[in-house]
Amino acid sequence: MAAGVLYPTMAEVGEWNEQVLQPRGMFIGTPEIYFSKRIDNSRVIKITDPKRRREMITFGVTLGVLFLLVMVYLWQHFSAIEYGYKIEQLKVQRDSIAESNRTLSLEEASLKDLSRIDRLAREMGMQHPIDGQWQPMDTSTNDPAMPVMAKANGIMVVSALQ
């Protein structure tokens, strides 16, 4: 049978109140009696137990070593996780730089396109040079020890590499 609290109806409340007012002849409640006794512990001397002290020191050192091992393990574990995040971040950065490099290479190739340069030059009013306005450079001697010579409008220039 389950224990529970019974809530009386209004008719039962009057009956219950009358029952409470009637003396039962029985003591209700527990008496609380306190006795005060003065205890003098001033003459008690604590005797140290060397065996117990040695056990406590060993226990403390063992706990300290265990704590250090756990801390080193946790430090190593969290460092590995942190390095994993850094590696992933650097991979993303490397991929974005590679993509940027690819777009810049494509842009460079499009800017170096000779037909584009010719079209822009014509739009700006430029024309092809006529004969005599340009001279091809002599590229037959590719010896780096030889001085490089250039000639423009009768002026000769010799580099000072010797």
C-alpha cells in the first residue's frame, strides 16, 4: 500500500479539530535535554607516530608524482590538439595563397598577351614603327665576359664589365 497524505474535506476538518483538542493521555514529542560537561584537554599530549608519518609522506609523494604525470599527459594532449588546429589553419592559408597565385598567373598571362597590347596601343593612337626607327640588338655573342655594346643614333655605349 502506498503512503500518501490525506487532505480532509470541510466536514472532516471540524472533526479533526475536536480530536486534537481532546487530551489523549500520551506524551507527544521527544524531550530535548542537554547536559553540559566541562572537559579539560590541556594535559593531553599528542604522540607522533613515526610509522604513520612515513606512510603519509610516502602517500603525499605518490600523489604528487601521479598529479605530475596526469598534468604532463594533459599538457601533451591539449598541445597535440592545438597543433592540429594550427596545421588545418595553415593548410587553408596555403590553399588560398595557391589560388591567389593561380589567379595572378592568369592575370599576368592575359596582360602579356601581344594582341591585347597591340589593340590598346592602337586605341591610344600609337602606330607600328617605320623602318629606321628601331634596330635589332646583336645577340650572336652571348659570352658574359665580353662587354655589352649598344648603338643608338651614332652614340656608342660600352658597359664597364671587365
